[in-house]
Amino acid sequence: MILSISDTDIKKEHKTSVIYIIVTVLCTAVNLIYYQFGHGVSSDHMKYMFLIPFLSGTCLFELMAALKLPALPRLSFNLHNSSVAAVTTGELVHGICEIAGTSASFEAVYFVSALLMEISAAVFYIRSVIMKRSG
């Protein structure tokens, strides 16, 4: 059995990509506003925070649509989105702490939880592809 992607899946992936573009713009806006009201002080973590939703959201889903890969099952989709949110939030918190001249021990929690969610999303995705192939 050959796996294929339907037009509905492609439309969902494009819709998800548009949402991630909006999130990317919002991340850029947060950085610019923080920079404006922070008297010109900035952090590289906040400056490049926009890359996380852009690369792991927009680019990933557009690539999946272009390669006609099977759509993510709901659980994998939710875990992936939560992972992107955790990393983006972690970068924001890390940037704010860096600007404040302090560090927090809980910053690692964002990245560890995101990694675990992303691994789980990949496992569930691979499992769903294998299940569809075996029929």
C-alpha cells in the first residue's frame, strides 16, 4: 500500500504554516517592543527567537506538504506544537534573565520537556506511518 497525502492534509499543513508565520511575526514584535522599552538592551536569545517557530513550524509543514509526506496524527501534531511553544517560551525567559543579569535554574526545564515532547511526537508519527503501511 502506498502512502499518500490528501488535498485536505495539504490545506491543513498550509493553514498550520500560516499560523506559524503569525507566531514568527509576533516573536519578532515582542523582541522589538522589549528592545524599545528596555532602553536598547537586547539578548541574542530574544533576537533569534523568531527562528524557532519559523524553522520548526512553517518550514517543516511546508516541506511535509511539498514532499507529500503523511500528515501528523493529532497526538504527534499536538506534541510537536507544544514542543515548539516550550522552546520559544524558554528562549524568551532565557533572554529576559540574560538582560536582567541573572540566571534561573528552571530554564533547562523548558528545553528538556520540549525534547521529550519532540521525541514522543516522532515516535507516534513513525508508529502511525508503520500502522498505515501494514494496513
